[in-house]
Amino acid sequence: MTYVIGRECVDVMDKSCVQECPVDCIYEGGRVLYINPEECVDCGACKLICRVDAIYYETDLPDDQLEHLADNAAFFTEVLPGRAAPLGSPGGAERLGRVGVDTPLVSALTVRTDAPHP
């Protein structure tokens, strides 16, 4: 089981969750953050601190966001645009730095002009 970042984070990326994560498993794409399901320890610290309520335990995802469960995992298991191999489990987002690209699902979402900026 793992936590998942949903649609509310797209074009917002508040990043309060990044500082709170004790295992540094929240990675930065181009428009959204992604939680590595292999590195997440299910502590819930990220969910508690998220100011835009974008983080869900995987079994609590709203029905209209269920695709984000597979999408968060795909960020690490599929080859992303401009990369030669999947990210896998790099062992920490800070060490890797900003990835700067997103999965096809997030890339296809309409750019949010109403995105709150905490």
C-alpha cells in the first residue's frame, strides 16, 4: 500500500509534503509531484501537511481519480519522455533533483488556470 498524489497537485506543486517526508520519496515532475510506491513507508506525514489536499491513501482515492494510482507508479516504472530508462527507485528525490517531465496522463490534462497557490 502507498500514498498517491491526485489531480489537486497538478499545476500547483505546493511542496510542503516534500519537506515533511522522512524517506525523501516524493519526486518532482514537470507539473505535479509523484510518490514512489517502492520507497514510501506509509507514514502519512505528507497527507497531513498537504495544504491543497492532494494526497490520498491508495484505498481512499475518489472514484474520479483512481487512474492516479497507476499513474504515480508509472512515473517510476515506465520510460518518461526524454529519458533512456525508467527512474525505478533512485533512493531519494533530493539526490536525483527535479525530473521535469510527467507521465502521459498528467501531460494530457488541461493546464489549470484556477490552481490555488498556497
